[in-house]
Amino acid sequence: MAEHYLDNSATTITCEKAAQKALTMMTVEYGNPSSLHKKGLLAELELNHAKEVIADSLWVDADEIYFTSGSTESNNTVLFGVAQAKKRSGKKIVTTAIEHSSVMEACKKLENDGFEVVYLNPDENGVVPLSSFEEAVDENTILVAVMAVNNEIGSIQNIERIGKIVKRKNTDAHFHCDAVQAYGKMILKPKKWNVDTLCVSSHKVHGPKGVGALYIKKGVRITPLLYGGEQQKKIRPGTECAPLIAAFSVAVKEFDIVNNRKLIEELNSYLKAELMKISSVTINSSDLALPYVLNISVEGIKSETMLHHLEQDEVYVSSSSACAKGKKSYVLKALGLSDKLIDSSLRISFSKYNNKDDIDAFLASLKKGIETLAKVQ
């Protein structure tokens, strides 16, 4: 039975070129990038090249790129690092009610430490009104954290306009963007958009797991989370994972944002048109959302029940963010969806490797599930 993988917001398959690069770096160019001999130099050259590749993809300078283990570490580095560095200037943090869990949990910890956190609610499309930022950002605000694309519903925030508002209301406020779900799917220009820090992740763009990149604008001060060696200007000390970093850069070089977007739009439109013919299905993602993510609910059937039915047919989707481990979605709650819709929600997320056969397999299995599962629940 053929596999139909439609859970690409959780993770993507590592492309063959990236996997080969990682293997080469582990078995041939395996030196420590900090070593002064030839093996170390070759590894360091690979790291420098990877920095240039990631920097070019974001229209920034290579010395503004730092490598981390992924977006959770990057988000934590920024939130705690900025809060620590700026706590004498104020204690107000502004974010949204639909951020990734690595931002939400960090904000909860900061609240416990005495910081004030304002969570801005989205509209019915999953977009936080610009007027909300106008009202929330003030002279006491030290940090604003906004994700570019939501990982559960695909809603897009206008990072460029939010950046202008933040800097107009408070020049010293730090503006951070979690761009993990947008990277490789949209053109991102953090420097132009008044973004001070921005994070991306390898395993969302057909690179390996365990590595991400963090853009830190020149002149921005962040207190590091970790202490140790001299690597990466002490922002993220410790021996860099050269195999994963080099493989990440190979995956980035495979980006074809425009052509991939056309393919995904076609798949998304086809799937939505077919789903609208099924009376028990509700589409939760807005038409304004990034087409890579489509969130739906199937009336009367629990998410987990349908998910396991689909996997029997080798169709793989998600019930929510993979980081939630099956917990009820606070993102869908913030949209004002009923518990019935939340409990029956599914997330279908696409990649450049998907095709119409994947959609047809999903639809066939979904319809079969609707016919059989509703009777036993």
C-alpha cells in the first residue's frame, strides 16, 4: 500500500541531497569546526557556507545568523534573553493568543517571574487586527513576539506592517518573529520589516531534525541562555552540529518558492472543493490562509479516532500541532470554535512532494471513516 504523508507542518521528509550531505559530514568532513587543523578548517568552511546560504534566503548578512537545535531553542533564547537584557527598561511583553507552544510556555514562565504578558486575540480568520498592536504596544513594552504563519490553521500575520507599528510606538521594543511555518513558502525580509530576531527550522523544509537558524540583527543585545565556549559569539556556545547544519543549507538551496506555491495552491483548492461536498465537514482555515495548511473538522468523530482510521490506509495527517501531544487546541479555541469542532479537528499540511493521488487517498479514507466511525461513537 502506498504511503500518503500529509503532516508536513509537523515535519517533512529529509531530501536525498541533504541526507547525503549529513552522511558525508559525519564520515568524511567530521572535524570539530573549532579545531585549528585541516579537518577543523574544512568543517568551519562548511559552517560558513551554510551561514551564507541561510542568510541569502532571508536577505540578511551571514554574521547575523546563529545556529540552534531548532525553533524551540531559538524562541526561548530570544524571549528569555531579551527579557533579561531589557528588564530595567520595562516588563511588558506583547504576543498573540495563537503562538507556538515554545513561545506560549516561555511567556507563562516570564509571567511567573513578574513580567506582564498581553495575549492579543485573532479575528475569525486567525489574523490579529493591526489595531490591537496599536493599542497594546507602549513605552513599557520591551518585546513583541508574533509568528508569521500559524502552524495549525495557516493564518498569516502582516509582519511588515506590525514591525512598523512596533517601532513607531516604541523604538526600543524588540520585535521577534517565529517564521518556522513561513520559511521556504514565502519571501521573508526581516531586515526590511523592522524585525530584530527571526527563527526558522530545518525539518520543516526537508532538512534534518535537530537544527534551526536564528537571525539576530546587528546591534541587538540578547543575554545568552547557555554558557561555555567561544562559538557563535557566545550567543549559542558549544560545538556546532556541522552535519545537520550543512544538510540544512543543502535543503535551503532546493527552495523554489514560486513554483511550489502554485502546486500547493492547486492541491489545496482541489481538496477544499471536494471537502465542501461532504456535509459533515467544516473547514476551519480561512481562504486567506497560507495554502500549505488546511484545518478541518469532521462532525461527530473524534480527531484521534479519525486519525488512526486514516493511518490504517497509510494516510497521515495530524489532529493539532505535533508539540501539543494530543491536547485540545488553544489556537482553535482562540478562533471561537466550539468544543465539538475542536475535538473533531484534523490538520492537513502539504509539501512539494505531494500530488493529487495523496489528496484522493485522503478523501477516500475520510469518506469511509465518516460512514463507519460515526456509527460506533
